[in-house]
Amino acid sequence: MNVYVVSTQILENDGAEVGSGAFAEGLHRWKYKGGDDYVVQGLEREQDALAFVAAIVTTNNLGHKEYVKTIRTYEKWDDELNDLDPRSKEFYQEHAITINPNTYKEMIYPNGRSY
């Protein structure tokens, strides 16, 4: 089995906090607000890993959006992290969320909380 890393991007609409947040009303103010890295085990194909993560994290409403930004093999992700300073690399590795569709019941985050 291959291991993939699916990274997401979160957008928040500050306009939704003071009004409807709708574009039609001119009340939108979208800002990038991070995202997560999901280490997906148990699948052979990258498109299956992408679809699995998208199914459990994608949101799309007036105040919040989360969507898949990138997908790559674990090896490529780890190589990308080598470009960072050691503390940053350690941070990303420790905060990555490992999931497997064959055993998935709930999302277990690195801090032990589940949702």
C-alpha cells in the first residue's frame, strides 16, 4: 500500500461575523486560516486518498470553507519538510493527522481529541 499526504486549506469569512457574509451584499472578507495535513494509509491510488479526505473534511458555507489543496506521496511531503528548519519539520510531522479508510471510525487528532 502507498501512503499519501493530503493537505487542506481553510478560509474564514470575517464578513459573516458582522453580517450575512454574502458577496451579493458586499459583506464578504475571506482570509486564509491554515489547514491540516492528513497522512492517508491503506489505499493504492492517490485519487482515492484525495476523495476520502475530501469526504470527511470538505465544508462550504458563508462563514467557513475547507478544501483539499495538495496531494503527494509521503516521501515527497517528507522531502518538502527537509527544506524547513528542524523545529518546523518536527512541528508538521507531530501535527499531521493519520487516517486509514479501512479502520476509520472517527478523527483522532495528535493531541488525542476526537471529533
